[in-house]
Amino acid sequence: MPARSEQPELPRPLSPQRLGAIRKRLLQWYAEHEQPFPWRHARDPYAALVAAVCAQQTQMSRVLEIYDRWMEAFPTIQALAEASDADAIRTWGRAGYPRRAMYLHRTARIVCAEYDGRLPNDRAMLEALPGIGPFTAAIVLCFGYGIDAAAIDTNITRVLGRVLFGDLQPTIDTPPAYIRWASERLLPAKEAGRWNPALMDFGAAICSPQPKCHSCPLTGLCVAHEQFKAGARAKAVRAQPSFSGSQREIRGLIMSALRSADGAISREQVIADVAKRAGARRSRVMLAERSLIDDGLIRQSGHRLSLGTDRSLT
């Protein structure tokens, strides 16, 4: 466990009584609203890794679908390591941000080559693997190994920033160092496997962007509650640019064409078809094609394109 961050100044002191009350009420709420996601009780580091990667930039309502499809295709980290990168990308399908599939595949290859097929149970070693940051490492540790590790995602940031610091939109207003301190301070010993999902689920269901304070068991403990009660609203986080007509859409169309193909296909045909479907200039399609090649998601061989890459893991 890393050294605890220095305590920031709190609008309301975090006394032992208040700390205990926050923990107790959130865990009681979770006991009544726990979601039966399979990776939370499997004590399987690989399953925890897959779930955490699936959850990156994805609503939980879609995570289970992606997770089930992936685990059916690659039930073990060894099975994933033995598959091709093209198979990994194809299995990921239209879930978005396909680099996540590549990161999972590269991590599986490294783990099987260097760690005898078992994910490390050390945070620094986990974060050295492709695509694994602090949140994913914490999920692997707490769900995969039963190790106390505080996770921080958007939902958890929102809950901690409001309850302890009184910020209506913590993803914008609360310093990350404050959130790190709070996540470590509130984590109950030997309870990470319940505490992390309690915070995540509570942030999604109750302390949402526009919170449901009437259903919140923390109203008397939350610094932001009086502001919301008085009618204040959280300012919106900057919306993501429109997908339609974007380079992301063009990249997705290229990937879709290659996923549905049986092997390599004509580069010229892909460019022409995608330009027509997207209503875009060929130059924009070629820029998207180059970015996919640079990301290692597709490769060009002569005048043909296919999924995957010939690059080594290094």
C-alpha cells in the first residue's frame, strides 16, 4: 500500500464517529443493492483485470455484455496469450476504444512469458503492464487477490468530493490529491472487495451527476447536501465531441470492415467504401487508417489491410 497522502483541510472534520458512520451507511446500502457481477466474488485476478478494462470509459450496463463475450472466447490468461491479436480485436467487437483489447492481449503475452501466467499482486508491477493504470491495478488487487487497495474512478470521485469536500462537481473542482487521500482514509481494513464496489455503485445509482439526495443515506454526513437542498446543480462536465462525422467514426468504420473480413482485404476498397459511408474525403479516411496502424490495431501489407500488427511486444 503506498504511503498515505497528507490530509487536506476539510470543511467538516472527519472524526472517528463520522468516518465510522460513512462506512457503516454505505456498506449497509451496498448490502441491499449489491450487483451480482461475477468478477467481484471469483477471486480470479484475470477476471478482475478483464472487468476493469471493460469498465474503462464504458457504462456498467454494457460492461457485463463485453465481459461475458470476452471470457467465453478467452476463459484464461493463457488462452488469450495463445490467441492472435486479430482474434482479440475481433472479439472486442464494437465495444469502443479497441486499444483496450490490444492492451489485454499484450499483457497476457507478457504475463505468460515473464510471470508464469499469473498476474502480479504488486501495484507497481501491475501498473508497468500495458493499459493498466491505478484504477485497474486496484481492482485486480482487491477482487483478484483480496488485498486492500483503494480504487478511484469517476463515480468514486463524485461521492468523495461531495461528501467530504462539498464540491458539487468533484471531477472538475476537487484536487486529485484530495481524492487520493480520502480514498485511502475511508478504506476499511480487509473490506476493499465490498467498499470499492459500494462506492462505485452508490456513485452510479444515488450520487449521480444530478444526485438523488432524497434517497441518500449520507445526507446528514455530506458537506454538499445543503447546497443541493437549496437548489444548486452540478455544472456539466464538458461533453465529448459528436461521434457522427468525427475521425472516431471513420476509424470505427475501418475497424468494422476489417472485423467482418476473413483475412486481409483490399486497402483501396476499404478506403473507398468508408469514404462513401462516412461522406468524408479520402484524405480523412487515410489519416484514420494511419492512426490505426500507428496504434497497432491494423496492419498494411502491400495493398491489403488486416486486423492486428506484426510489431513485437517491445
